[in-house]
Amino acid sequence: MPLELSAESFEELVTEELDALADEIVERLDNVIFVVDDISPDNDMSLMGVYDGIALTERAQYGFGELPDRIILFRLPLLDACATLDELREQVHITLVHEIAHFYGLTDDELDALGWA
């Protein structure tokens, strides 16, 4: 049975997990916002998060006036995959690190090799 958590409580949990990430993971994040949606636009229950932006490794010029990159976590798939609050915290942590890694330019294959895919 999937875990149940209100949208507000889920966002608080995501904020707590983001705040708990190591400084070296978040220190170079620039012009990135974190968003929580219920589910991906195509209703994919297997998609827990997505990075929407241009990875640091692919940027030529980036500066004033650029729209922020987004890291989006999808609440319903994350809740569906977890039976306990501890499992949810762990999966949110993994998803945040995975999507932040895409910001830094790591591919899914590289993340898989590191055990984060």
C-alpha cells in the first residue's frame, strides 16, 4: 500500500532533505529552483523526478536574464514507491542527488555506474 502524505507535508519533507544534502553537492547550484508536482505531464508513475535545464557541461554562456533551471520531484510516484516515511526520505534523497547530478552533467549511464540511477 502506498504511503499517504499531503502535498504540504511532502514539500516540507523535500525541503528538509534538500537542506540535509552535503555542501559539496549544492554549493555550485546556481539559478536552479526546486519544484514539486503531483505527477509528470505524461502521467508516468515510474518517473520520480526530472532535471529541466542546461547542464553545466553544456553551457556556453549563461548569465543575467536566463530562466532558472528546474529540478522537479513528482509526489505521487515517490509516495507510490514507498511504504514508510523513512523509505520516502531515502527515495527523495536519492532523487534529489540524481537530478542534481544531471545539472552537473552526469548522464544516466554514469549515474548507474555510480549506483545512483
